[in-house]
Amino acid sequence: MFGYVRPRRDLLDQAAFETYHAAYCGLCRALGKQFGFRARFLVNYDMTFLYLLRSSVAEPCGVRGCWCPARVCGRKSCILDDDGFGPVAACTVILSYEKLRDNVRDERFLRRLPFRLLTLLFRRAYQRASRMLPEFAALCARQLAALQELEAASSPSIDATADCFARIVSGCANDLRDPNQRRPMEQILYHTGRFLYLADALDDLKEDCAKNAYNPLRYRFSVTDGTLPQAELDYLSQLTDSSVNLAGAALELLPMHVHEDLLKNIIYLGFPAVFFAVKTGKFQARASLWNHRRHKTNTGEA
Amino acid sequence: MKDPYEVLGVSRTASENEIKTAYRDLVKKYHPDNYANNPLADLASEKMKEINEAYDAIARARASSSAYQSGGSYQGGGSHSYNYGYQSSGASNPYAQVRSYINANQLDAADSMLNTAPTRDGEWYFLKGTIAYRRGWLDEARQHYQTACAMVPTNYEYQNALRTVQGGYTPYRQTNYQRSDMDEACNLCNALLCLNCLCGGCR
């Protein structure tokens, strides 16, 4: 479920865009530093958003040119903020590992093999990350188990299924101490998670119907042929709009020092643009190993 | 206390009008109506208090140095307007306890109490919807509010809640973050075309 959190680049100024990239590169560097080189492959823009959100309440950090393995020569500027990136990198590893495990569960024997191999590769990183954030790792396992139960029962409630995933996402901020920062952040992340779940469900609807797999929208709106009628589509848009509004209302209460433009762009402009693209069938998730689309079930981790 | 100018986001040399505009924009953004039923309503009302105090502090400071005419700060701040006004009816209202649980954000307690209620009237559906809304379960909230409105079509509180959950009302969103439509540009083009024709016709 990575790839749905994006800014509207055309409406982002150059300085903010560079900060966004520096945060992405900083996260990649932190992953490598904490969890070894291979963890660098787990970097993604969704977790960059998490970092931007979490660090928005802190003082600004310096930017430095860093070596980038994906680049032959030259350096890339990246934000240096070990304290800020630490928990975000751990969350990235935990969520990615859970996603791999879910793929192993869902796939048939032969297709399952590569994912099994990858879980072995990332097992140690996962163990270290769950030692860093034991509460978050436990929360993930608990909510995913709850989600599987709902799926097995073919739950028609989009709220209950989205809630399992949204709680995982909002758990990414539960280590913060100050309630004035934690509470708005949890609300932003909860509704981000809800938005991601619904967007992903809509994106996968056709495929899930064809494969007779679980999709909450199928049971909620009694869809049979894989397309949602216009009235239901409008209703779903209103639901995601409400989530965006609630995330925005919480964002306004966050005592932000930096990254305000970026966060507002992602929430107010990026989310609706992504949902519009999904709705019209024009959304293309970044083609990568981690964006593997599930075939049997449509569970919602990361 | 924080620097009042910082709270309002204006410079120390800002004119009276600039301060008033900044103040009004902030009041619009953090107005209790925007945070009705929102679990963060208490933070919003704190923010509102801070803004009011900052505005009053600036007005006082300027009045002492010159004859500064303050428009007076917004007095409706706080969360009273949406804090379920009739809790005081006490034991006569079986839902009073549920409402006070909701106000204290104890949603599980409120929900289990509601589930044991003998009747399911409009108020029951409204409270059920409010609990769902506070949890972020927007689909369920909408269904319950719609049932409540259908059962008691005259209740203003239910209609308001339904309107909030239906969205489309986002006053805190700054204008530059409003989704841009092509319509405005088209309207402008059309207006210019019409103007051109009219001017041409006058020749």
C-alpha cells in the first residue's frame, strides 16, 4: 500500500521540493546506517511524509551532501537528523516486513517463494526494529490479525476494516510524549491511513472482483462486475474528502516549525489528486518490488 | 506567555488593519464550529483562547501608547456552543450519561451504555453517529446521522451533524490550498470574450 502519498509537484516551490528530496535521501541514509545496506531498498515517499510530519514540530536540521549508491558520481543533499529519522526508519522496516509476510500468506506456493526469501533477508532488521519500537511492532501484529479476521468473515464494514489499518498508521506517532503534538499527529495519521486503505481498495476493486478476493467495497456496495456505480463513487469520494478535512483540521492544530508548505500540499492537494486519479483509473503506482499487488486478499498493511 | 505578535503571525510594525485581518483569519480557522464533534476540539479552543489573549494584549499595549481603537476580541471562543448543551437535564434524560462520556472522550463506555438502551429513537442514532464520527468511522457516522434526521426531521443539532460529516465545508483551509478548478479560468475567458464582442459592437 505504498505509493499513494505524494505532493502535487506542480504546485510546490523549488525550495520545498528540494527539502522533500533531502528528507527522502536522509531516510535512505538512516535506514542504511541503522539496519544495514539492504534496508536502503525499503525507502519510500510515504515514510518520507511520516518523517516530515514528525519533524515538523522540531527545530530545523542541517542539510549535507551524502554519497548515494543509486548515483554513479556526485552527491545528493540529505537532511541530517539521526534522532528524527531513527523511529521513522524502524517503522519503515516493521511495516515493510509485515507487508512481505502478508504476501507470503496470500500467495500460492511458487509465487510465494521470492517473498519468503525477502522475509529471510529482512528478518534481522525487523528484529532490531521491533526491539526499538516494541509497542508499535505488537500493535501491527494485533491489528493485522484483527484485519484478517474481518476479511475471513467477509466484513461489509469499510469503517471496521479501514480502522485496523488506520490504527497501525496512527501508531507511528504513539511514542511522542507531548500530547499537544501527539494527538493532532495521531489524527492526521489515522485519517491518512483510512484514506490509503480506501484508495487502495478502490484501485484493486476490479482485480479483486475478477479473482473473487476480499475487498471491503465489494461487500459494502454489493459490487459484482468490478466497477462502482457513479452514485457510490461519489459517496466514497465524500468519505475520503471528509478524512482529508479531518486530517487538515488536525494539521492546523499542530505546532509546526518547519515543512508546513510540504505537509499542506500533500494533505490538501496530493490526497485529492491521488484519489481522483484512482477514481478515473489513471493512477499508476510506482512500479517496484514493494508495490506488488495482492491477488488473493486485499489486506491493508503499508 | 508567548509573544502576542508571534501568535497572530504579524510583525511588530504591522498596522491596525493588518492585525485585525490576521486575527479574523485565525478566528475563522479555529472557530468552534470547525471542530464540532472533533476529538481535538479542546486543543482548538485552547488555541482560540491564546489568539484572543494575544489580540487583547496587543490592543492594550497599543492603547497605552496611542489611541488605538480595538474592535474587541471574539467572545464566543471555547467549546460551549457544541458541548451538548442539555446535559444539565440530568436523570430525566436517559442519554445524559452517554453524552458526558462522549464529552470526556470515553467512547467505549458511551458505546456500551448505548447498546444496552431499551429503545432506539432519533437521539440514540444521533449519539451512535457521534461516537462513530469521533472514532473516525465516517461511513457509519453518516448512516446513523441520516437515520436520526429521518426519525426527527426538525432537530437542528442532528442536521448540523449530518452536514458536518457530509463535508464540503472547510473554512480552515486557506484559499491557496483550495482545489483549483478550470471553471474559474473558463469563466474569466468567457467574460473577456463577451467584453470583446460588446466593445467591438459599440464601434
